[in-house]
Amino acid sequence: MPPEGKGPEPEPKGPLRRCIVTRESGPKEAMIRFVIGPGGTHAREIVPDLGGKLPGRGMWLSARADVLERAVSRGAFPRAARGQVHVPPDLRARIEKGLRDRLRDQVGLARRAGQAVCGFQQVREWLQAGRVGVLVEASDGSPSERARLAGRRDVALVLALTAEELGAVFGRDHAVHVAIAPGRIADILVQEAGRLAAVSSNASGAGT
């Protein structure tokens, strides 16, 4: 594994970005961008830019819990920023919350666009019709019911939000089974769930 660098390098053009810890390049979708911005009483605070759109020079990390821990413990952020920066002690928690919010937002976007249904029967009908790009199941739902619904179908599965969180998207107390139509939203859900699973010890993330 290449050693950590001593300073920032220009961000590669195109879809690949270089991790400031491992020095390995990877697709943006599998990484997390950080910028320096004001935060509370701290100037030059490290801020996770999960959408990759905040202004400022980006510092990229592979979306992995061990890489994040090494970035903090080995001083990778101040080295990449070429100066003192404040790394919030709850940085990982902020990343996890931000990714969960992004997942919830995407499910809401799918609902408003008519690309999502919830409920066992409706989801089963979509599955039978081949209309499901990703199955979003409540992380606190019944594994046996989930298996009975999905069967042996080869469909992407996201297990990152609770029944209460999913229910709030659909205006109800809880929702256990949600189907998302194939397309960009489904792809983003799988991508974001994968990042969440990689940085969190509590999220089940995405699978098939």
C-alpha cells in the first residue's frame, strides 16, 4: 500500500479521485469528499460533502470506516489542507446521519415521481411484474417476511432505514416494504447504501 502523501495533489479529472490516506484512485461514488468550512465556534472545520457540490478544494477518502479512522489518527486532513484544521469528534456520526438523510430523500423523491410503492401486497405485485430496481426493506423488519416477499429474485436490497423512517416518507407510522422502480433513483439508493454500510458498523447497507 502506498504511503500517505505529504501534501495535497490536484484532483484527477474525470470520474476517479485519489484517497488522501491510501493514495489509491477510485470512482467518486465509492468515496467521500471533504471540504474546509466554518462550523460552530471552530474555523477551518472539516465538513463532509456527501453530495460533492460544496465550494472549496476537495479532500477525498475511500468510503471505509478504517480509512476514516486512519485519516483522523494520522493527521491526514491537516496534511492535505496544508495547515491546521478542526476535525469534529463526531465526524463519523455526521457522515452516517448525512447518508441516511440522503437515502430518505431519494425514497421521497421516488414516491413523488410515482416510482415507489410500499406495503407487502403492492411490492409483491411490482416484483412479480419485474418493475423493481431496488427493494428497500426496514432494517428492523422481519427477516422471514422479507425472505418470503423477495423469494429467490435477483433484486438489489437496501436495509439501512427503520420502519419508522420509511413510514415518515409515505405519511404513515411505519412502512416495512418499499419497492423502487428501475432507474437513476434506484441506482443512487444502492450507491448511497453501499457508502453507508462501508463507513458504519450498524448499517446493513445494500446487497442482492
